[in-house]
Amino acid sequence: MSSLVLGMGLVALVLTLAALTSRLVERAPLSFPMLFLGMGLALGGYGVVQLDVHSPLLESVAVISLALVLFLDAVNVQLDELRREWYMPLLTLGPGTLLVIGGVALAAFFLVGVTPVQALLLGAILASTDPVVLRDLMRDERVPRAVRRTLSIEAGMNDLVVLPIVLVLIALLTARGNGALEWANFLARILLLSPLVGLGVGWLGARLMGWADARMGIRREYQALYGVGLVLACYAVGQALGGDGFLAAFFGGFSITLFNVTLCDCFMEYGEETAEMMMLLAFVLFGAVLSGMLSLAPLAAGLGLALIALGLIRPLAFTLVLLPARMSALARGFIGWFGPRGLNSLLLVLLAVQAHVPDAEYLLAVTGLVVVTSVALHGVTATPLAAWYGRRVEAATLAEERESTFSGLFEPDSTQSALVTPAQLAAQLESDDPPLVLDVRSRSHYRADATQIPGSIRVLPDRVEEWAGTAAKNRSIVAYCT
């Protein structure tokens, strides 16, 4: 079978099966990564799809997927929140990710027989969490928004911490820099040139489309295509100038937010759909590749590494960094558990294979075993645990339910709001300029008594900030809560 026919057949399979099974995946303890990774393993195991790790098809899909994911993650960064409380994401992503890297590296060194530097590389690769596996969880409003926001920030930004570490460790393992001057040049290209290229190409590309649209009126479908082209341009220019294309893609997306330039919302919709198609296709391809490679990894030691990384190291690391946060033990456990390894880890280890790191295929096999375990465990538990969390929130008011932002979890509980007595509120409501009344009681108290003040608006306490962004600014507001 030719590569063209194979590629078209796999794309057709991904698109049709994703649509046909979408409702089943939403309702059952399943996830699309589980489904398509399992499909790839089956297709490869039965010889229907025969790919090796150096396949141009795999490389192309992997590059496009990772570049799109990084660009879109950066565009979705809520800069206003980061500007107000930038140190909190930095505190969580920095120490949290570094603790996971160190813990996983230590376990890998003793369990799977790798050198110290290879162990660190495995630790960095397996510290990357996968927003694809978390996608349905991020949309589940039974889980308080602040908890979902914490997971979203980590999944969207921890590659910014992980990717440079992976690149430096690959350079160490391939002896790419033997002197101080060579290392300084390498680090400058990775840490300075790549971000600057991404910021420049992203800003220029977005401004160019804005200028053209204002003068000629570019149709939305072409603006959507232009956005995908801008992602690829960031990657290509970054690589061509000797930097890292993936870092350039991330900072290309970040420039859209940083410089407050505009890309058509049609690109966000089309880009996310394209990224999802490419990622699901990548899961199938990696599954086919791993079907012939998992036997390279020691089964018992690999599964032990997976269980220690997922069930011990990450929960302990994030319990420590989240100690200052105002949240329940349930929230800390939930965040600690849901750090799935998935496509991002496979894409990062593929960089090591392409760079001809010693024993790279063995590292891929170990990473693949951890990813398969993670995709299965997190996919099976996402829906039941979200439902259980929702029942707990409906039964009792939890601290994290009162916050709508990640940074709000770390702020002291404010009790300085002006209070209005029922009599004062009644008088204000009878006046010529009545206030807008918000019912922001917790889910459990609203469930116990759904009676509302007449004319009030029900807003969940963790959605107040989001609601305020769309509300009229010319009315005073009185909120009543638990």
C-alpha cells in the first residue's frame, strides 16, 4: 500500500470514527486518545499499518500537531490573569514540574536501566502533561472552575518549562557542544533566538492580516487558513534560522496575546479542529509504531515506572506546591491525579529519536509504555471522578468553589465587602435605580433551597469573574451567597 493511500485511509478513519463515537465517548468512561491509540496498536499488531519510528508520515504529523498545540495553547493564555498574579503560575509550573522531572528521573534510573542523563531526559519527557486527554474534563462544569483552570494552565504551559530542558539534554547526549562557546551559542539559539523569532513572526503575521482585512475584507475561511499558515511559518523560520521551531511556534502564539493583536476567531475554531484531527491521527500512527516496539521495554519495570510516576511522584509534588492554596484535600488530590502523559510525551521522545540519541528507541519504548498506561488509567477515571467530584460539591461547599481563577486560590480570603441588610436591599429594589441581584450561593446550598430573590440572576460562584466580563457596567450589583 502506498504512503498516499495509507495516509488518506487513516485520515478518513479518524474523521469518520471520531464523529460516530463522539456521544459514546462523552457518556462512557472512555477518551478519544484511548480509542485511537488502541486502534493504532491493533492496526500495527495485525500488520494492517506498518510504520517505523523514522516514517516521514509520522514525522510530518507529529511536527504539525505539536506546533499547532503549542501555538494554540499560547494564544489561549489569559494574559490579564498572568499579569496580575504571574508568580503563582510560575511557582506552580516551575517547582511542580521540576519536582516531577527529578522524581521520575530517579525512578527511571533504578527501574529501567538507563544512564543518569537518559534518566533526566525520560523525567523531562514524562513531565509533559497532555491537554488532549484532559479536554473533556476541562469542559465538565461539575468540577469547580478554579480546579479546571489550574489543570488548564499546567497542561497549556508546562511544555514551556519542559521543552528547553529536553533540548539541552538531547544536546548533552549527542555531544552537540564541546566547549563553553559552543554551549553559549546553542543556549542563545534555543532560549533567545527562538522566542524572538516567534514573537516577531507572530506579531508581523497578525498585523499583516489585520491590515489586509481592514482594507480589502478577507473572507473568514481564508483568515482561518492564514492562521494555520502563520503557525507553520513560525516553526519554519525558527528552524531555518538555527533555533527551535517548536519554541518559535509557542512564542508566535504568545505574541498574539502579548501585543494584543487580533486573529480571526474563525482561526481558533478551525485551528483547534485541525489540531484535534492531527493529534488523533498522531495517536493512531504512534500506536502502530509502538505495537512493534513495546517489547523492547521491560514490562514489569516499565509498568512500575508508570504507576510510580502517575500515582506517587506527581501527586506528592503537586500536594507540596499547592499547600498555600485555599482548596480542599479533594481538589489537591484531583489535580495531583490528572496529569496525564500522552501525545506531547510521544512527540518529545520523537525529537530524541530524530537526533539519534543513544538508545533512543529504547527510550521511546519506555515512554510508550508509560503513555499507554496513562491514557488508559486517566481515560477510564476522568468521567467517574468528575461525576464523584460534582456530587461532593453538591453535598457541601468546598473552598475552591468560591474562586473562579487560578491565582484566586492563593489570595487571602477577603471579608471586606460592604454588607447590605435585607431591609436596605428591599428599599434599593423599590428605587428608580435598582441594583442587579446575583445569586452566587454554592451548589450545595442552592440544591438544598432553590428559592431565589425575585428578579435575581443565578451565577455559580466560580463563574462570577467570567460573567462580569460580559455584564453591563452601568448598574450596581448586590450578591448574596452561602
